[in-house]
Amino acid sequence: MTTEPKTKPFAMLRTLYRPFFGMLTVLFLLLVGGQVLFLLLPYLQGKIIDDLAAHAPLSHSFMLGGVILGVYLVANILNYIRERYEQAHFDYGMPQFIAEHTLERIFRFSLGQHINEHSGLRLSVMNKGNDALIQFINMGVYSFLPFLLQIILATAAIAFVSPVLGSIVLFFSLIYVVAQYRYNTTFFPTMKENRKRWNDQSKYFNEALRNVKVIKLSAKEDAIVREYDTLYEDKAQASRAIWFDYLSSYYWRTTLIYFGQVFALMAGVYLVSIGAQSPGSIVMLIGWMGSVFGNVGNLGWVQRQMITQLSDIEIYHDALEREPAVKDKTGAVELGSLSGRIEFRNVSFAYPVVPGEAASEASSDNDEAVSEESDVSKEILRDVSFMIEAGETAAIVGHSGAGKTTIVHLLLRGYDPDQGSVLIDGHDLRDVSQQSFLRRVGYVPQQVELFDNTLRYNMTFAAAHSEAITDAQLDDVSRKARIDQFYERLGEKKFDVLIGENGVKLSGGERQRVGIARALLQEPDILIFDEATSNLDAENEAIIHEAMGEALKGRTGIIIAHRLSTVRDADQIIVMDGGRVVGVGKHAQLMETCEPYRRLVEHQIITV
């Protein structure tokens, strides 16, 4: 239990901070210089006291005062140099490096892992982890190391001048440090669990903010506030118990320091009384002892802060160091253009679940029905086989939970099948480079996700060379995606108009059209529409249907939809039921031969 902080977060800290070791060394040396200078101050003050006691010329004291001023000025210059160096090489470089590391690690995870994670919780963990990494190194360099350095240097100086006082200071300091260390070996895992509880609270808070429209439409504002208060109080009660225990331990250790200070002071008075030390030397020693005992107490406070940060860092580390669900093989095939032939061959699949985590967010058709009690969910796909020839458009239909969206997730290689194979142009997807494949696949989901940026940025985002796309090309794609039908709403800025967070300034149908345009500018060989018209009214559905038909020309297409008007013109319709393929054919053929399809139409699960 006590080895956890050494094995995981510290290994990551070494990796993250390694590029900055040279800078940190320079900063440390500058700090050492400053600490040594401040050790001179009690020595010089003691000399002034001795001069006064010996009735030395006043000019001598004034000279020492000048030296003290010089020490202050040199220390000030050193601090200025150090802070300039920090600003130039460290203060901005470290946050940038940590943020890049976070993004790189997050992007390693498969599409399926991102789909099945709680986005609000992930955001909270990443933000806290990033902040903790920066605060941890800042606290270590600018507080922990200077305090420790002052303790060591001042104790050594005291021991050199007076071994008796040095022994007293060392004895009480060691007792404090050992007590602090022993307490922290139990405090760290407790604090880690406490931070996890607060992450749960953050998850609830983020959920409330994310679903504010649903809450208001349900008139549940007061209920949500009460639920939040109850949840918060539960977390706070556990947290209070931890901190009350910490405070009891902290003030017990502080009392120990007070005994040490008074004991050392009385010993110094005794040494002066017997003539073993001069009054000035005692002033000097008291100054150094104050530095030792004061910084021993400060060291405990800093250590507490660093432990709190370390618990956030470990949670962040655990989140980032999970294995990606999908990895490229060594020597994975780099695909160029595709003809677009798709084959599912005896595919079976169940969504994995990380042990101990809550069931993840379900997909739009609830395919990811998982259990918190086991490491693997129930099987979603069972021995699924079908073929889509290059250039064909296939529609996939079925009840919610039948496995439609799971097929798309496997095709996009969010996960690999447990059994069987998914093949593209005869290549098993497990043998193919993910990026080279995904560059050739366009995807338009039920809810198109847009950036808080310009229409141009969102339309061109997936293109290989977005900066080279001209307004003429945008106009051409806008015609195909029917964006040209709302040009007048864009105003003079047209493609450079800001569309707001997640495209809030656009209607649902307009956002779908932007999603289609984005997919088209990617120039894909395979185009997937996943419930792209399910949330639209009849007028917008007709517009999107036209845009889909235009977009699918010359490409292999997959359409998941509930509207008969969207699927009946497909080259083939694949009917899913209970995770199996129960029918493949045209609409008229399936109405005669496939009972599950006929029931879908009759029960208006596929609507006209």
C-alpha cells in the first residue's frame, strides 16, 4: 500500500519532467545561492550585537549594516535572474508539454473507448491531473526544496558553531520528519480514495450542466439541486473526517516543534550564562534555529499539498496508462485509396468493461448494454456475416439494441471482434493502419459534433489539406450537402461565420448538412450515415435524404436508419435481430421472405 506512490506516479513524473531537468538544475542552483546569502544575515546581525556589547566603534556596525544591505541586494538580483529564467524557459514550456502529453495519450485510445467513457468525468480527471502536475513541480522547486535546503544548511551551520545546540535542533527535527513520514504513508492512499469520491461529485455536477435543457424541460431544477446537496454532503462528511484526523496529527507535531524551539532557546541562554557563547552568537544561532524549526513546519504543510496533488496525478496516470483497446500491428498495412468492398465474416463481439467502473454511456441505440458485475458485457453480435460490394449502398435496420451501431463501431475499428473478421478490400482490419483506413472513411452520426469555430473550419476539418480548400470547392460541396439552401442566414461572412459551441447557431438539419459536407471534403471511399435523419422533421429529412443520395454517388455506403424512405432505395437491406443477421435483400423481397423485417415495417419501427 505504501509503495503505490513510488511505483506509478513517480515513474510518470520522471518521464514528464526529464526534458526540464537541465532547467530545474539551473533554478535549483540559483535557489541555493539565495539560501546561502540569507544564512549570512543572522551571522552579520550577531556580529553587530557583539560589537555593541564590546563597545566597538559605531562605524564598524554601520559597515556591517552596509554589508547586510549588499546581501539583500545580491539576493534580490539572484531572484530577478531566477524569475526571468523561469518565465523564459519553464513557466510556459511545462504546461505546454504536459498538455501535449495528455492529448497524445488520450488520442491513443480507440474510438470505442471514447464512446464508452463518461466524457464529463474524463474532462475533470484530465484537468485536475494537468493542474496537479504543474503545481507539484512548482511546489517542489519553489517551496519543498528551498525549505529542505534551509533546514539542512542552517542545521549544519548551528552544529558547526555549537555542537550542543546542533544536536538539540537535529533531534527535534528528525522526530518531526519521521512522524510526518509515518503519517503520510497512511494519508496518501486515504487521500487518493477521497479524491476519487470528489471526482464522482464532479461527474454529477458536469452531468447537470451538460443536461441543463432536459432538467429545465422536466421542471427538475430544485430536485437536482437537492440531489447535488445530498451527494456533496456525503463526500464532504468523509472528507472532513480525513482532514480532522490530519489536523490532530499536524498540531501534535507542531507542539513538538514548540518544545524543540524553547528547549534550544534555554540551552542557548545557558551557554551564554556560562560564557560558552557570546550574546551576538546566540542571536545568530536563534536566527538559524528559527529558520530550521519554521521551515520544518512549512515542510509539513508543503508535503500535505504535494500529497493532495499526487493523488490527483495518480488518478490521472491510471486514466492515461490504460491499454488502448485497439493497436496497430508492427508493419501494419498502409492503405491508399479503397475500392470499398466490406465483408463481415462470422463476427461475434461483446463490449468490454473495465472492472469496478460504472457501466459506460450507451450508444444511440443502446447496443452497449453492460453489466457492472462482470468484466465483459453480454454478447452483442453473434456470428454476423454479410458482404457489401464496392460502390453499393447497404442499409442496416433492426430494433434498438439489435447491434446496428455496434457494426459501425467495429467497422470504424473502435474495437476488434472477439471472433471472426472485418475485411476491407480483402484486408483484415486488424492488419491495417488505423489512420490510413480512417482517412478513407467518412462518418455522419446522429448528432454531428461541431467546434466552436467558423463554418469553414468545421466543413474542412477532416480534409487532408484543409488550408488548401478554396471557396469554389466549398460552394460545390455546399450544393451537394444542401448548405447552399441556408446561405442567406450566414450573412456576408458566409463560410467564415462563427457557428457557436457545437453549432448552436445552426438548426438540427443544418448541423447534419455541415456533417455531410465535412465527410465529403474528406473525399472518402466509404461513407457511413448512422441515424443521420432520425431527429429531423419531414422537411429536413427530405433535404438530408437528397444530400445523402448526392454524397453516396460513386462510393460504398452504409445507412443506419428507421425511415423506410431512407433505406428502401438501398442496393441491399441488412436486417438485424438479437445481434444476428436475419435477412438480406431489397425491400420488396424482404417483405415477402423476412418476418422480422415485415414486423419492423408493420409496427412502424421503420416508418414511411
